[in-house]
Amino acid sequence: ASLDRIAAVDGAVHAFLHVDAEGALAQAAAADERRAAGQPASALDGVPIAVKDVLATRGLPTTCGSKILEGWVPPYDATVVAKLREAGLPILGKTNMDEFAMGSSTEHSAYGPTHNPWDLTRIPGGSGGGSAAAVAAFEAPLALGTDTGGSIRQPGAVTGTVGTKPTYGGVSRYGLVAMANSLDQVGPVTRTVLDAALLHELIGGHDPLDSTSIAQPLPGIVDAARQGATGDMSGVRIGVITELGGDGWQAGVQDRFRESLDLLVKAGADVVEVSCPSFVHALATYYLVMPAEASSNLAKFDAMRYGLRVLPEGVASPSAEEVMKATRAAGFGDEVKRRIMIGTYALSSGYYDAYYGQAQKVRTLISRDFAAAFESVDVLVSPTAPTTAFPIGEKVDDPLAMYLNDLATIPANLAGVPGISVPSGLASEDGLPAGFQILAPALADDRCYRVGAALE
Ligand code: GLN
């Protein structure tokens, strides 16, 4: 049914970069046999899934939305992909994304934009717009995304789907093509909070192949989602982040946020306002830390080891450096080049302390604001994104306007804490979905699920 749906709508939505119909059907047939024998491999055995094209999949192309990886087929699986296979989930294919996960609209994909199923003239969010659109368009019941500054939660918000960024270190990054190692996390994109919890529990846990993976059991997130679904929020203390709302935030988005909050109060939660003053500096901090790490990570695309190789024109026997220059000039898009330049500048000697060093200090202040807030509340909440889906083309030439869409999601990545975005309804101005974000202390992902499930 998923493959039929993809065939019917993906020409218009363009959620997928690669569909593996044959592989998915073979995996589905094997799952049917296990079920018939009464031996399913997991609770999600046989449930098809779409995978963001930044995760290595053995035998399936992995481009990261970039020309520089065109034609590259990884010889290994990311740990999360290996876990999907072991649990019996047929992999439908790879989903579109902003090149190397840099963007908030999926317009920076080298393979053309993905369209929001709610309104095909609008963006599906980014960078994981393909995964969110696939789920929103009923092409896949489940998807995997990655979130470095909001790329699971913001697409979730603007497509009316559920998306989680787990605690940093809670899900293995092995086989995730790194954008910014200290910020990246893999997480679920689904239609319901319980689905997200089931998928999160499946992909999470310690992995010796990822040195930043936490060697501690995951909190009971499926149980927490089930508990939340009973609708009882008594005793839950919720903090509304003062700095994430107000002027400049779309009125309809804020209205839906307040309504969801009222529902939680009616369910018994205590709501207070909490100030996190450093959060106003989160965006500036992120746009130093992230490009710095990305510029270093992208150095490996040198025309020798992976994918594309372009020979410079009119040079009889080019040097390795000339081939590298020609390949990177042709293979990387403008946004990627912009961030490599920002990152190398921020890391260069003479500027390191003023930019990168300073950003690391502000990052600590953001973590401290979270820690202080979580002394008095169990979770912090805000709208996930300041606006609903904007029209394709509107912000593509204005990087700062694009970056501002991540205002509310970035603090969680800088501090390593978990967050979920759940649908809060449709904004009255444009009838488009808005998201409600729930943030919890590190390793307390279960709280996100408990509160999120109460809103369904
Ligand atoms: N939109 C943000 C950026 O452009 C976040 C991307 C992400 O989470 N991968 O960096």
C-alpha cells in the first residue's frame, strides 16, 4: 500500500530520492512469514519505514542531498538502519533533504525541493522535509530523521507530524554522515506519539561504535506514552519559555500553542512561565559551532574517497589539489559553501577565541539556563517554529530569514536535551499545521512522550 501511495503522489510531493520497491517487498514477505509463524521480530515487524538520505544504507544510494555523493553506495549500514533490519521493518527508500542537512526548507537539496502535502506550493520544513512529507502524505507510516538544530521537529511542526530529537548520546550516530558531531541526533518521524515512542525505543540504546553513545538504559518511553495517553497530567509541572514567543511569532501559531497549554492545565498540569535569558543568543551560538564542525567534517569529500570526481578543464595532468578544487566547486551547493567559509573563518587562528571560543562559553550558559529551569519544572514548552510552512522560494535567497525559523529548536541541540514536536492544530490565518514543542532534561525523554501523548 505504501508503494502504491508513493507511485500515486510522490511525483507531486517528491519526498523520496530513491525508492527500493523490490527490497521492501522482499522484506515485507519475510515479515509476513514470521507473523504467520507467530514469531514477529519486534512490535514493528513488517511496518514499512522511510529513511533520511543522510544515514548509510548498505546497497542503497546515500547522497545527503548532495551532488558530491551522487552514485555513492555505502558498504555498511548505520547502526539505526541495522536495527530496523533486525526488527523486520521494510525500508521503502531514502528521503530528500537539504544538502548535508543544512537548511529549514529542503530547498537546498541538489535534487530539487520537496513539497508540503498540505499545500504543494509550500515548504515541508527542513532539513528532513522528505521524511516529514512522506509521513504526512501517507507514503510511509514511519520515517527516520536527524536533528542538528531542529531538522526533525520543525518539519514535524509544519507538516502536522510527530518528531523527536532524543537526548544527545541516546541514539547511535554511527553511520550518520556527520554535519555537526556535537549536535546531531537521529530520531523518529511519525503520525502518532505512541508510534514515535515505539520507534525511538527500537533505535535507541548504547552502541560501542559511537564514542558519544551513553552506556545507560533508555527510560521507559513507550510506557510513558501509554501513561500520557490516559490524559492524566496531575502533578506534572510545565514551564513556558518566556523568550520563545511574542512579537514576530505568527498569531495563529501562538493561539494554537495556548490552546494546547489549556488542555494540559485541564488535564491537571501546573503551568508557570520560566525565563531562559541566554536563549536569545542560541541562534548566533549555533551558527558558529555548527559551521565550525561542518567545515571540518566536509573536508573528507576530497574527490578521492567518495562519489563525484571532476577534472579541471584544460589541465593536461591536474594535481590532486586541482582535482579537489574542481570537484568541491562543482559538487557542493551555495549553502554548503557558505557554511564551510563561516566555519573555517571561525576556527582560524587569531579569530578562534573571539568566535568559536566565545560560542562555546555561551553554549555553557544555555545548558545552565536549562539546568536552572528544570529545578522547578519537569518539562519546558514553546511553539516548535515561529511560523507555519512558508511558500517555496520565499526565503531561499535570504539565509538569515531561513535561519530564524530554528529559533525555538536550537537550544535543545546546544544543551543535548531531548525534545518532541506534536501537532497543535491548524493556524487560523492559513489553515496550516502548527507544532507544540516539549523539552525535558537529558535522559528524561520519557517526559516528552508523557506530555506529548496527552495532547493527542
Ligand atoms: N535548519 C538548521 C540548519 O540549517 C538545522 C538543520 C538540522 O537540524 N540538520 O542548520
